[in-house]
Amino acid sequence: MGANEPRKRVAVIGTGMAGLVTAYILRSDAQGRYDVEVFEKQDKLSLDSASYNLSAQDSAGKQAERLDLPMRTFAAGYYEGLKRMYDYLGIPYGSLRFIYSLSNMPATATQQASPYYMHASNNHQIPPLRPDGLSWAGWLIEVCYLAICYYWFKACCFFVPPKTVESCGAEETLRQYVERIMLPSYYVKHYFLPVFASVATCSHDALMDFPALDLVDYGRRTFRKNHYTVLGGVQHVEKKLSENLTCRLGTEVTAVENIGTKVQISWTDTRDGKRSERLFDHVVLAVTPDVVGSIFQPLRSAMAAVPTTTVESVVHRDFSKILDSSRSLWKQVNLKPGDSAPHPLHMCSNATATETIHEHPSSALITTYPITPIDAEKVLYTATFTRVLRSSTSRQIVNQIFSQHRSGEEKSQLWRNGDGNVWLVGGWCWDGMVLLEGCLASATRVANALDVEVPWMKGSFL
């Protein structure tokens, strides 16, 4: 940067993973060309805002703990950008020992769910655990059937590409893809949908409307890869990314508008109602599509076609639905000296959805996407968050927004990322599952466009 060249002013709206990563990268510019200011509607940064501090009293006399809501596990192979960033920042992560139990919702509220299959993460329990009530012969048949279906789907992920608009002129949904590859309906209902609906945090029907490419790509890239989680919680990530960050908390942005060569932000102070506005050289929108559409007029119509849903995570002590299945899990676990206690994760499904119940070692339960009533007197905390979903239509819209190819006619009709120095980042701002890796990919895209080197993409982190 020239000695007399003024620094560019950049506003980042939103302090989730995408917003904080983008702000960190631009503030780390080796040439010092950018002054970054972050806007957040809440009175605290949002990356860790939904998490819960479990007091020593709540954790049955144990040390107070921070519970991540939602749980943020990640897999090697798919989350390569996230993993490189954690390594660069020195964020500790490891492979927790999860035991997944799959069950169907009981017919009556007085019955408990009975698992029909149990699986240990990263295969730390070999052979698989056998649920109570299932004979050895029945269990062996189930395991063999599951193995055949699982490896058939994985083979299809590598050798049977989904149809896309780019390849065939039409987008193939997940529903159409599993029918085309003849994945058995029993496997789809009892294994495929519960697991992937838990990853995507949505109903079974919503998942089946996803572009098949999303799930196939995820299945291919995570095959035989370990899963990890940040040790001590995502609070450590938030702290690292926000060091020396200039942040306006309690400011609700109401409009983003192009004014000449600048971008104007209008906002309201959530504490005193005062309205303000300011001009910036660049504005980065690190918020969900519904919020983008409400504050940025050029994308109002397009964002209405990107589906979202509201998801709940509940911290509670209502053990009434899992006591029997937990006993079934624990009595089969073979712990060696020095092994950490496994984390049971119960996936219980009805015909339309799957709820997950995480038995935390602190003796608290965390239910995400609850579909059965939880005793209100045993609820410690409830968090709600917006989940961005995928569809064939939304995939086309997102890909058009981030496409690098445009004709003269398209330029006048369709807003593209970066037009008027306005940028989009987020887990939904790439062609893939709406997960944390999308946050890193979209933040990197902005950095590349502004000619800023991403710290963890150089040297030994390349």
C-alpha cells in the first residue's frame, strides 16, 4: 500500500464463524490495507452465544462446563479449511468417543425407545455393540445387511455421480438419487435418514429435497475419516478470532445500500433505539439468507427462495426416555485404563423427523430438534437458531450469485457476489452442505477477491 493511500473501511455484519473468520483474515492483511468493524445485533458475539454454562451445581458437583449449542463436530476430508485454521490458531481438538444408538419413537408416551442398532464413532468399539432384546442371529443379520447397504451407497458416491443442472440440465434431488441407485427403503428409513437428518438438523422430507450432490460429496469426502470436536468448546475459537476486534454490539443493521462508490449501513441501537448510518468501502454480510433479504434490497427476491427453519437445542434432565437404552449402552462398553468416558448420542425417529439426545458426561442431556415433549420442570436452558436448508432451486440461486462467469446481459440483471463492494459469507455461501466448512470457503473467497493472503493457507499450512 502506498504511503499516502488511505486504508479501506470494511464492515462485517454478523459474528458467527463466517463473520469472525472474514474479519480476522482482513485484519491480518500483511499490507495493513483494511480497517475492519464488526456489527452484532446481540450484546455478545454470536459464535458461542447459544452455548450454555453448566454450573457446578447443575453438573452434579463436578466442575462447571461450557456446553456447545449446537454441537460442532467436524470430519477430516470434508473440513480441511476449518482443520487448517484450528491448527494455525492452536485450537485443541480431539476425537471424542461417541456411541450412537438408533431407535424408533415408541407408540405411547409411557414407553421408552428401544435401540435397534448401536455404533461407535471412529470404530472405537469393535465389534459393534448389540442392543438388548435383539438375538445374536438377528443382530448378525442386521449388521451384515447394514454393511452391504452402507458400502453400496459409498460405492455409488464414488462411481455414480448425481445428475446436476451443469451435467444434465436438471437437478437430481436426494430422493430421486436413492431411488435411482436402488438403495433399500428399510436402510433409508432406519439408517440413512436418521443419521443425515441429524447432521443437517432438519426433517426427513426437507433432507430428501436436498440436491443429491450435497450428500454424495459429503459421503465421499468423509469416507473412512475420523470425526473431531474442539476441546473445551467453541468459546476458544471465538476468543482467538475476536482478539483486538473492533465490534459494535447491540446494533441491529436495518439497511445496506450502495451510495455512489461507497456502501452505507443503517442501524438501530437495541438499547436506546438511536438510529445511525455510516459509509464503508466494503460490506460483508455474514448473516442468514432471510436477514440478507430483509436488509439488502437487490437480494430480497432471491433470498426468499433459500429455505430456512428454526431449530431448538434444549439442555435438560428429563431422563425418562433414555434410561433403559443407556443401561444397554454402558454395560457393553469396554473401557481400558486411561480411556475417556464415551458420549452416548441417541437418535430417535418417527415417520417425519429425528431428534438427537446427547448424554453429556456432566449428567445433563442435550436434545436437538426435539419431537417429543420434555418435562418443563427439568429444562435448564433452551437455545434457538436459524438453520439454512438446501433445495435444487436454492442451489442454482447460490451458484449464480457466486459464479465467476457472467455475460454483459447477466451483469445488468443478476446481482453477483462483490457487486457494489457488497459480499456474502456463511455456511450456505458455497456449493455444499450448510456446515462450518462453507464459512471458511466463503471467507477465503472474499480474501482472494480483496487480494489478502489467508494466514493458514501459506507455508506449512498450505
